[in-house]
Amino acid sequence: MNDPQNQPALLTAARFVDGALRPIALTCFIGTLLCDLAYLKTYLGQWETFSIWLLTAGCIVGGFAVAAEAAAYGFGRRRPQTRTGGMHLVLSMLIFSLSVLNALIHSRDGYTAVSPSGVTLSTIVVVLLLINGTVGWGRAWPSQAGNS
């Protein structure tokens, strides 16, 4: 009854979109932290500029990924058996919200765009990404193999 052929098309599409876009957003957010650290080391303006571009791209792509995850969680016929699905979604929304706030902070000019609040938020986002990764999509949506 819960095999993939019985899943609604929206759920399948949402899972695909989330799985395709999430790695792009993660890479952008980690790259933002690395660019912030490079800027603090060298004070070259190119690192600050590249940081806000990565952050903006991560927020755009991450917004679509979070929306797809929310659709998959909310419209799925079968909710996850554990609370990790809900926790994964809440952490994803928190990461997205902090990243948007970080983008607003990074939109300032010069040193104040990165230090101290910009690099602090970038670090918090990367730590939350690691925590969210341990919760994991695989545990949030367990395999239906063997379940009747």
C-alpha cells in the first residue's frame, strides 16, 4: 500500500526537488563561511563580495528546497514514524531563516558586513547544517521496504 507507485506525484516531485537542490544550498552556505574567514584573514573586498553572492544563491536555492521538504512532509500520505522528520524540517527552516538574516547583515559595506555578526551567523548556520545532517533525510523518511 505504501509502495512508490501509490505515492502522489506531488510527493514524489517534492522529494526529488528537495534532494536535488539541498546539496547546492549546503555548498553555498559552507562556502560563505570559508569566504568570511578568508576576508577576516586578508581584508580583500573580493571575499566579502563572493560571500554575499554565495549566501544569496544559497538562500534562493535553499528556499525552494525547504518549500519542497515542507510539501513532502505536509502532503505525504504517510508521516514519518519518528519525530526526526519534523525535527529535520524545523531545523531546515531555522537554517533558512538564519541565512536570510545573515544575507541582510552581509549586505552592509566593508568590515562590518563580515565581522563580528556575519561570520558568527555563518558559523552557527554551518553547525546547524551538521546537526541537521545527523538527523538526516534517510532517517526522516525511512524506507518502506518490508513494511506492509
